Amino acid sequence: VLFLSLFVFIFNLHAEEFNISAKEILMDKENEVLTGKGKVQAIDSDGNIITADTITYKKSVEFLLAEGNVKITDKEGNILLSKKASYDKINELIITYENTELTLKNGYKLLSKGIYYNTNKKILSSNENSAFKDTDGNVVETTMFQYDVEKNLFSSIGKIKVMDIKKNK
């Protein structure tokens, strides 16, 4: 009975691009739009996991919009937290909006207003003011940044402020 009740309350939809599960799924077959509500999870073919309160997926353009308590975990273990994010699967581009917190697999943390993540090239970037904190407590504030996930390389051009744990600038 318990096993069957799980299937009554949780629906799954499998598309070529995403495996989407939610408590409630609404489908607009004419426009090829799927909306999931209530603890929605979408897993793409590369293993990236997106969870949110609401996910809207437009199959014809392979575009996913996640809203409310968005958490994106890539297969390397990096985690993006935001209130709103989009995933353009065709261009392999994840964009977060508003305040975003990025926790890298090696423990580094980054705060920014919006982050672009090219999932194909494994490059994160932002043209917004950002603060990067390493595991020792040193903080780097920048007006833009680029982070190469595979090379573990953080770079920035423009105004950069570095403050170590002893408050040296």
C-alpha cells in the first residue's frame, strides 16, 4: 500500500533531454510545455540535477525555467543556489538571476547577482559584483569573474579587492 501511494502522489515524466519528477505536473501538449510544481526535480542527460518549487520546460526549444528555492548540482559536485534560474539545453547555458550562491566542490564559496554557467566548456562567469571566499577565509571581491571548473582557475579583470583572514588588503 505504501509503495502504491508513492506512485499516486509523485508523477514522473521522461523526455530525451530531462527526467522530470514532481508532486504535480501540468502538460500543454499543443505548445509542448510542461510545468512541474511542488518539490520538482529535473535531471539532464549529463547528470546535472535541478530542484525547485516550480519548473517550466519548453520542449520545442529545450528551455527550462526553475523558480523558487532553486538548487543546481552538476556532476562534479558544484552547487548553485538561487531564487530563479534558466537552462538552455541547446546552448548548454545555465543562467541564475538575482542573488546567487555558488559552493564549489573544493569548498570555495562565491556570491554574485547572476552567474552564467557554460556546462559544455565547464566555465562559470559573471559581469556583476561578486565575492569569492576560499577555505582559509580569504576574500576576493571583483566586478566580474570567470572560473574554469576543470582547471580550477579563478580569474578577473577590472577592480579587484583581496582581503586575507588578518584583514590585510
